[in-house]
Amino acid sequence: MRKFKLVIIFLCFFVVFNSLYPQNNQNSDSLIAKANIYLNSGDADKYYQEVQKIYTQAVASQNHEAELMALKNICLYYEKKTFNLKKLFETAELLGHQAEKYHVSTYQAYAKIFLSDVYVYNGLYSKSKQQLDQGEKILKKITDSNPSVIDVKVNLCNAYANYYAALQNLKKRLEYIKLSVKEIEKNKRDIDYRKKLCVIYSNLALAYFEINMDDSTEYYAWQSIAINKNEKMRNLSFPNFAILGDLFKRQHQYNKALQYYYQAEQIKEYVNYRNISVLYNNMIDIYKKMNDTTNINKYNAKLEKLDLVIAKNKNSSLSKVIDNIENKDQKKDIYFIIITILLLITGFVMFIIIIRKKKIIIQHEKISQQYLEKELQNQNNQSYSALIEIVKSKNSALFPTFQEVFPDFSKKLLNISPKMVQSEIEFCALLKLNLSTKEIARYKFIEPKTVQNKKYRIRKKLNVPDNIDIYRWFESI
């Protein structure tokens, strides 16, 4: 009976655990799905609020994928909708930092793309290119070709296209847009394939417009509009109607141009303030040519209202972003200068120390040479001579024999410097025997400079004063 109860308890636990675990997975998957909101549809401001909530939930639940997705979409909102470059810069840096922390290369590349856009908008083209090249380097290390990798590669191509457009290198711009088409074609099964193709066709229409290829401009604009109509993505038609309006404006077909501009104006979902501003300026320009004062005043009023919003964002973002960038660069320059100065000072001090050490060693050697020449004339000690002969014969019995002649030598040295090692004591024995630097070098098969340095270290260890010759000092030991 007891075993039966245990089995029942185990089965209950198993059922409860399995019911809870899938739920956690479902919650996690649901959060990721919510984070992957495409901000090009519906009410962008409403979606932005939702993504902010999802980001908070993702951080709290440590759902890294949802967190990075949310950050990416927040960046898109600041770039595509509000043009708030300060917020875009800060969020892109956070995205890059978190993606690096979680080792997610695709989002590291996205961060580089967003930062590149900030630099382009500020006219900092070399910094923009640097970010793009870093993003490309990151993506080259990825061997997978899944949809998320293809997406970021498409975005990188478009970012390069924007960079070259800012430099007025229109051929390069077109080249990168065509590369983005090739990337999209790699994954036709993607549920967003036609949506992405629609955006790319719109980009192609603009690129062909800029190089005065009117037929290609009109073709790709209508291709994009056709996809929009079939896929019910009316909001993505804004740039196509605007491009068609620009095309007919350039051809002086003003009424036809205005028809397309009106259609673009009707599309309010998720349209960048800057694009609306360009649209209004083009419409005002046509009305001026048509001497339509009423509509000039009407759209001037709209433009002034819009410019206030853009100026507010620009003043609170562009200047601060530039200051942020410049301050970082200045700090790097200051740190570099400080480190360089410290290294130079350290090098100079080391140089002075080495020169001073050489001078001291040379001075000591001169004094020692004078002492040894004088001492050798007066030295008749047979014990010394016998020990020197042992040194010359390279007999290993030298130090034991030396200790018999000078039994207290090691003890006296250790009393002065307890940290002295055996090899140093044996070297001191050679100095006690009044062997010169050259003789020690010859008998021990080492360089004279090595002997000099050893003598210098011994002096320091035994606290031998600089004004006393080391041989004379050992004479008293």
C-alpha cells in the first residue's frame, strides 16, 4: 500500500512538472514573438510603448533573445519615426554591449548599422564607414545562412547604400542595393519575403531616380506598389508615391506630380518626419510655380509645425550625440597622451638610472684595479695562492677548501644579509681571493659585464658604501 502511494505521488509530481515546464517555454516563446514587432505597420507610437514593456519583461525574465529584439525595434523607432539620434545612439550602444555580452553576432552587427546611421546623419562619414566595416567583419565570421543572418546582411547592404548616397557616390549606392536584392533572393520562403522585396524595389526606384534613369525608376516604384496592394501593406507605399511625384516634378508634369504627392500624404502610418518634410517642400515648390498662394500658405503652415518637432529632436539629439562622440575621442586622445608621457618619463628615468649605474660600475672598477695592483705586490699568503690555483683548475673542491681556510666567512655574510644564496656566497669567495673582473670572467666562462653587474648587486645586498672598494671591504671579512 505504501509503495502504491509513492507511485501516485511521483506521477502527480511528473504531471505537474510537465504542465508547468511547457508553459514556461510558451511564455518565453510568446515574449520573443511579441518582441519581434515590425514597426512599419499600424500605430508606431503604440507599438513603441508595447516594445518598451516587452523589453522590461525580457530583462526581468532574462530572456536574452526577446531583450535584443526589443532593443533593435526601439532603435528602429528612434531612427525611422522620431529621428531622435541621441536616443538612437544610446540604445544602439546598449544593443551592441548586450549582444556582445550574450555572444549574439547578428545583433552586434545591427548595433554597428544603427551607429553608422547616426554618424552619417551627423556628417561623420569616416566613423560611419568604420562601423559598417566592423559590422561586415562580424558577419563574415558567421557560417550560417538562416533568415536572421540574411536580414542583417540586407540591412548592412542598405546601410552601405545610405553611406555612399551621403557621399554622392550613386553608382556605389546602386551596387549595394542590388547586393541586398541578392541576399533577399536567398530565402524566398521567408514569410516576410515579399515585404522585404517591396522595400528593396522602393530603394531601387530611388537609386535609379538619382542617376536619371526614369524608366527604371517608374518600373520599380510600380513593382513595389503592386506588392503592397497584394500583400495589403499600404503603409509601405509612401516612398513609392513620393518618388513618382519627384519623377513627374522633374519632368514638369506638375499636376501629375501633385496627384502622387497627395497619395503619399494620405499614408500616415509610420512615416519619418524628415520624409514628410521633404514631401511638403516639394509640394510648396510646385505651388510656387503654379502661383497657388492658398496651398503655399497651407503647406507652409504644416511645414512650420513639422519643423518644430524635427528641430526639437535635432537640438536634443544631434548636438549631444556629436558632443558625446567628440568627448569620447578627446578622452581617448588625452589618455593616449598621458600614457605616452608616462612611458617617456619612465624611459627617461630608466635611461638615467642605467647611465648612472654604468658610471658607478666604471668608477668602482678603476678603484678596484688600483687596489688589486697594489695588493698583489704585497700579497705573499700561501693559502690565497693555493685557493687561486684551485680556481684556475676549475676544481669543484674550491668552496669546501675555502671554508677550511675561512670558516666564518659564510656566517659573517649571512649575518649582514640573511637573504644571500649559496651562489652569491661562492661569488663573494672569489672577491675575497682578490680575483679581478677579467679573471673571474675567464675562469667562470662568463662576460666581464656579467661579473660587473654581479659585483654591483653584491654591493647593494651587503650595503657596501660607494666610497669603499669592494675588495678592501672583503679584506675585513
